[in-house]
Amino acid sequence: MKKLIYLFIILIAGFTACKKEAEITKMAVVSFSSEPTASASSLTLTKAKDTSSVVTFSWPAVKYPVKAQLTYALQIDVPTDTVGNNAWANAKTVVVGKDVLSKSYLGKDLNTIALDMGLLPATEGTLVVRIQSYQDQYAYTKALTLKVTPYQPVATYPLLYIPGNYQGWNPGAAPTAAALKPKIYEGYVYMPVADNYYFKFTSAQDWNHINYGDGGNGSITEDGLAGGLVSPGPGYVQVSINLNTKTWSAVPTTWSILGDASPGGWNTDTQLSYDVAKQVWTVTCDMKKDGSFKFRANNAWVIDFGVNADGNLAYADNPVFGYDGSVQNITVPSDGNYTITLDLHDPSNYNFKLKKN
């Protein structure tokens, strides 16, 4: 009996000793060895930068105890959302990939993120960016600050089609009208001399959907049996339709340039000629670098084009869309003889070219 008791005591002592020798395993804390960097600290975004890389974020690799692929992600937020109990809860998280140590943004993508985060167009705001890594636990960098001035992209709306007597009443092959503002459409069509100048607007390239005809007194109707709208004459006609006010207009136009960069200065228009086959207006003349000009219709400041901040053709005056004081005059890079082309056949892409001869 004593031997049994003695053996039991030895076993208990051995078991206790084993418990004392056991070590508690703790998960090693991991971290980035340095902070992330950005190729820019302040950005002013424009339409012209949409398809260009505007900023690149880079960061060091994180070493985890177990050697394996790591997943990195970018988190983008505004400063007010990165403090408190719900810090970073509203961040936009973009998974970059496994073992990828940089991420670049095109202008249009960063612009979308900035607007989604509540930054105002044409106003400088602040985004904060941090990097997240993950294997069996998360690690984060400190946040870096990026000043961003986003722009308001032009909304796109479905096209309307402009069939008429001038092209055989064929909506499937008709020119289009585009909206620069909600439900306000415009386009240019060439109507040669004919027995009449009737046309309609259709919502599709057929007669099976909505078509807009004459509602009387300058108004439109969706009654498919209504008569057509009519231009006051042939030529290169600006046609418009306002679905908000249910009105329409048609204005035959000729085009010219006017300004101190052009042969006639600010007093005499230099006329452009229309090329029916190419659907463009052109003129070849001597131009001056120390001056500027605009394109205008019918030798008047009622319908005229300059350029916007991106250097693209834009209306300065237009009775359909109104006046835009931000539109600037156009210049030429150097003195010389130029062929100038104005292309208005696609209302989604009005443009011009200056070719030095």
C-alpha cells in the first residue's frame, strides 16, 4: 500500500513539473517597416486627365512569421471618418492583389472616388489613404494626405434621332441630337434645297417608339400622327428640342471666325465654307499668334464657340443651353497660314482643328 501511495505522489509531481515547463505561444505582431508614399500630394482633376495616371501609391512589404503570399488593399476615406469608434468604417477599400506593392489611379477613377466621398467639384478637398495587409492578421500603415480638386463630369443622356424629308424619313440612318443638359437636345443637320424642310425627333432608330411632331405654336407632341416640324429654310440647320418645356427650334446657320488673330480682326467675319461630303466647315487664311478668335454663326454673337478649360470646343453663347462665361477665346501657336476646320456633325463630339500649312 505504501508503495502505491509513493508511486501516485511521483506521478502527480511529474505532471506538475510538466505544466510549469510549458510555454504560452503568442501571435507575433507585424507591421510595415516604413510609411507609404504618393507620387503627388495635390491634384486638380480635369476631363483631359481622365485616361492618364495622376497618382501612384507605393509601400514596403510586410514580413509575417509564416512566409506566404500577402494580400494588400488601399483604403481611401475623408479625415472626419478616420477617428472615433467607427474610424475608417466608411472607407473605400480597393484590393490591390497578392504581393503587389503599388497602385496607380487614372484621373477619371480618382475623380469618381473623390465625388463619392463627398468632395465638391471645383473645390479642393482632402482624402486620406492608408495601406492594409493581411495574412493571418491585419497590419496598417499610417494615413497619408492627398489634396484633390475634382471636376463635375458631363452627364450622358440617350440620343435622339432626326429623320426628315431631307434624308428620306429614315430614322435608321438619321443624324443625332445630344443633350448637354437634362432633356435639352441639339444637333446640326444639312438640308439641301428641296420642296419642304420637315423633320421629326425620334427616341429610337425606328417609328415604333416615341416620335415628336408639331404640337402648334412652337410646341411638340408625342402624337405619332402629328405633322412634322419644319425648318425656315435649307442649309446647315441647328435643330433643338426641349423636353422640359415641350418646345423646339430650327435655325439655318453659316459659320465664320472673328477676332484679332483672324484676317478681319474683331470687325469683319472670315467666312468658312461647308464641305457636304466631309460634313465640316473650313477656311484657309493667315492667322496671328498675338490674338484670339471664336467661331460664330450667322455673323452674330448668338451662337458661338470658344474653348473650355480642357481646350475643347464649347459654347460661349447658345439660346438652347444659355451663356457660359468660363469659355475662353481660341489662339494659334504661331503666326502663319492655317487651314481651320469646324466639325459639328456629331453632337456628342463638337471639335475643331488648326493645321498650319
